[in-house]
Amino acid sequence: MELHLSPDVQAKLSRLAAEQGRDTVALAQEAIARFVDYDEWFIREVEKGLASADRGDLVSHEEVGARLEKLIADKQSRR
């Protein structure tokens, strides 16, 4: 596979690789692998959410608000 990067992206990749003492190809391969893994995970999670909605497993607007308020209160109490 051959990959062409814009000069701007190539410069950023080279800078990051130099800062990390790594090869640009290895860094690009790692970044692509992470992106692909994340994209697969995201698609699976969306599909699970859609299946849940199709089954009618939904949370009301009020329940979402109550959950958010609890999360905020819990975070603030930890300070």
C-alpha cells in the first residue's frame, strides 16, 4: 500500500516522530491501527445503541437530566 500525505501532515508526522525518537513509518502505522480499531469499536457501539432503541430500551429526557445532575453533583463533592 502506498500512502500520500499532504506536506502539512507529513511535517507534523516528522516532528512527532523526532520528538518521540521514532520512525515516521512506524508512527503512521500505529496511528492508522488506532484509528481503525477505534472506528470498528464506534460502529459496534452505534449498532448496539440502534438495536437497543429498536427494542424500545430508551431513557427518557427526564432520566437523562437526573443522571447528569447526579454525575455533576458527585464530581463536585469529590473536590
